[in-house]
Amino acid sequence: MRSFQRVDILSPKTLILVAIVLGASLRLTVYLQNRSFIIDEANLARNIVEKNYLDFFSPLEYEQYSPPLFSCLLKTMTKLGGVNEYSLTFISLLAGMASLILLFLIGRKIKIDHFSLIYLILLFGFSPIAIRYSTELKQYSLDAFLCLLFVFWYLQQRDNNFNLNYVIQMATFGSIAIWLSMPIVFILATIGFQLIYRFLKTKDVKLEYLVLIGMMWSISFGLYYFSILRADAGTDYLQNFHQKYFFSFLPLRAEAWSTNVNLLLGLMRSVTDKTTVSLIGCFLFFSFGINQLWKENRTALSTLLLPFLLCLIASHFRQYSLLTRLTLFLIPLLCLVYIYGFSRAWSMGGKSIKIVLVIYALLTLVNKKAFEYFYNPLEIEDSKTTLTFLKNHHQEEELIFVHHSAVPAFLFYNELHDKAFRIENYKLGKWDELAADAINQDPRILTEDNFWLYFSHTEPEARLQKDFESVEMFATKIKEKRSVQSIVQQYKMD
């Protein structure tokens, strides 16, 4: 009889595959939950539906930013799969899944041991921020994927001959990537600095090759910056909104020191979790990882950390915000340094040290609580539930007041979505406009006793109390439906 080799389900390769599948399954599960778009997603979706391909190569409407080629991909997805959440978040999902594979490949490339590789994949696989943006209509998941892809590509080609074919590929793909992802410039700059250093040290790189790469990247970024990025980054709205997310290398005031500490702690929390034990461990392993990479693999160290330093410099000059979602591309790179330190501690430690490390790793994974998404849907702003209630109970003649912060979601789901609600007779609120003022000034309210208020993207008790009180002075609430960050109410005139 033919004998079959027994498959070892506890082999390192099998466990690594299981870790990747777990992370991918978690992202797929959240994707299939089909949650409602939040305000920025709805506004971006409006741009994607309303504009043509050429329009994406100029600043967008509704205070939105999206890389032009990413917007073009989204537009194509709507043509293939329709205007819905599945089509508009599919690219983010693929990028999020592929990032797990790239993380494994880079970890193996820099010689992280098998147990630590499993921990690395699960750490990022169970990251709440990574899961969220792998299932959201934003470019941040693609940012992380492209940055990892270029890091892996560079490390893979590092010791190969620097020939014309490689130069053309690097120059071409880098120039295209700039239009797909804004933070890719930090990775390209890192590669550029390393190539210059290699030229100065070993002379095995032709100067004309470096000039070709530098010129193509610079021209591409220059066109991108002056046509889109400068106008977006320089608006008062964005500068004011991101004020507390800019890093300072010269913190002369206590407030600046506090901002810096909070920003760096935020990055560490994204790497591990929010508990004190995890943060202390993260700092220790991260520092040890830097120390060991300096001794063993300085190319990997500079490739993983220089983008972080360049990002801090850009933030200091108020050209890049360290808002959590904008730094998602850094998280897997910082994870790699952190896990490198963890890996070396694992390799050097005895049995008792390994037991402690296993317990610590399990604690950090459990504390992320992302596994809960398997049975508790991730919902941030559930406008679809309240709109469904409104559709089922609203009478055609009844006026609906749509609060200013709810306008993006209302317009997208009411008019643009494949399954648009098509609710009529509404009034769109303006910034800082009380619901009572808008209702009383609309002539339609004189012909009907009942009217509706629709709210979304807001904390009702903190931000809507004035609206409630102003309306209750002349009307009585008779119906209400509340969901996550969304409320719909029906009132009857007194």
C-alpha cells in the first residue's frame, strides 16, 4: 500500500498559514457585515459617483482627499459592481489581506523566527485599526499595502545587480505609486537615500541611473503636489482640524511636549494595545529591535525606520498629520522592528523566558479584542437602520429636516446608492443651524402637523440637546428610532 506522509498540523509553516487565514477571515467577516458608510466615506462616495475619471486629477469636493488613481479604481469598481458598499470597499479588503502576506515575507526576509512570525501576523491581523480600514472606503489600507510592497521589493533586490532593467522598473512603478498613495513618498525617499549611500560607499551604482530615478520620481511628485496636494493640505479647514496631530522637534511649551508624547503613544498603542504592560513591553522590544538590527541588518533598520523619521519631519513642517488613520502605513513597519526585538529575546532566552514571552504575546493579542468582530458586527455610524425606519414610517407630505452632519450619508443613501431610499420632501440643514429655526422658516411646515428630524454622525446627548430643546418648545415627539451614531424622530405640532 502507498504510504502517505502525515501532515503535522502544529508545524511552523502550518501555524503561519493559519495565522494569515485568521487575519484574512476576520477582515472578510467585517467586510460582509456591510456596515453603513460614515460621513467621510459618504462624501468620498459622492465624489466617485458624481465625477468622471479626469476630475479625480484635481481637488475633490466635500472636503475630501483621495489619490487620483485610487479614485479611478473606485470608479471602475462601481461600473463593475454597482454603487454599493461591497464595490467601494473591495480594494481596501484585498489590500488588507495582501498586507498580511507581505508582512510574513518581510519578516522571513529579515530572519524573524517562526514563533515570532506567527505573533507578528496575528498582531497586525487582529489590529482593530487595520481591520477597520481594510473594510472602509478610504485609501489607508492601500497605503499600508503599497508601502510594504515597496519595502519587500527593495529588500529582495538589495543585493542584486543594479542594472538598467531594475532602474526602469523602480523609476516607473515608483512614479505611478505616487498617484495611488500619498505616504509612499516616505518609502521612495528612504529607498533613494539608501541608493545614494550605496553609490557613495561602493560605487557599484551608476550615477546616471540614480539621476533617472530621482528625476522621474521628482517630476511625478511635483505634478501631483502642485495640481492636488498643495491645495488640499493648505486649506484652513484641514490645518485647523489636524492642529493637534502635528509633531514638533522643538517643543518649547508644555502643550507641545504633551502633543508629542500622545502622538508617539498613539503609534505604540496601534502596534500593540492600550494597556500599560503592553506599552512597556512594546517600548522595550522596540528598543531592543533597533539595537539588534543595528548590529545585524542596518539595511533593514534604515528601510523600516527612516520612513517614520521622514514622516515626523513632514509633520513638524505641517505637511503631514499624525492622525491615527494617516499613520496606518507606518504600523506594520513599526511592528516589524518591535517583533524583531521580540524574536531576538525569544532566541536568546531559556525555557522560563519563553514561557513569559508566550504569556505576554497572548495577553497583547487578547487585549486587542478584535476577535469580537467575528460575532459582534463593527458598526461606527448606522445610518441605514434609521433611514429604513424613516422610509417605512414617513408620509409623503411630512417635512424632514436633515441635520448638517447627516447630510452626506442622507444624500448618498437616499439618491446615489444602488438601493437608494428615494425619500422626498426634505430640507438639508446648514452649519450651526438649529432644527427649530429651519423648520419654522420652511413654508411647507404650515400645511402639515407632523415633521421629522434626521441626525447622524454625532453624539446625541452632547451635541443635539439644543436641537431637541428648541423643537420641543412647539412640538411633541411621537416616534423615534436610534441606532449607532444616528437618530430619526417624528414630531407633532402642538
